[in-house]
Amino acid sequence: QVQLVESGGGLVQPGGSLRLSCVASRSIFSQYVMSWYRQGPGKRRELVASMTRGGNPNYADSVKGRFTISRDNVKNTVYLQMNSLKPEDTAVYYCNARRDFYSYWGQGTQVTVSS
């Protein structure tokens, strides 16, 4: 079992930045693919960014060049640095850990981009 706890969401103006954090209950990064998803109002949940076990990042086209996923193996924490935020980035952001048939989710953190 893996517990994931996200934090760092909030209200930010267009063009602003936020950094989301996801703390895992134990050391899992060498075994699990870590990802950030989001679900906007009336929309389906979508993949935003992921990091392979080897530490290689991947991004959705909509956030390339603006968002950066990273991890701290000592702190068991995955980050999502979000810059140049747009109103369409408004969503609940979820952290996910996945391997084989196992998939764990955090509770989500709200990000609202509005003036």
C-alpha cells in the first residue's frame, strides 16, 4: 500500500506560478512511475506530466515548456512546478503512483487560475 498526499494548490493570477508537492508514504520511485493528472470542471481527468523509474520526464503538449516534474528521492516527494499559468489550467491536480497492476492516488489539490 502507498499513501500519497498532495499540497501546494491555491489561487493564482494568470501568468503566475505554483509548485505542487506529493509526498509518498515510503520510498517507491525506483519501482513506480510517478505522474500528475488534473481534472477541470466538467472535464475528464487527463495526464499532465509523468516521470519514469529512471527519472525521465514526459509532458502533455498543453503544458510543455511551462510545467516541470521533478522528484526528491530522500524526501520521497514529487513536485510539479507550474509557470505561466493560464485560466485553462484550473483543475484539481492529483498525484499518481503506478506499477504493474497497482495504481495509487492522492486526494487532490485545487489550482485556480483567475484574475
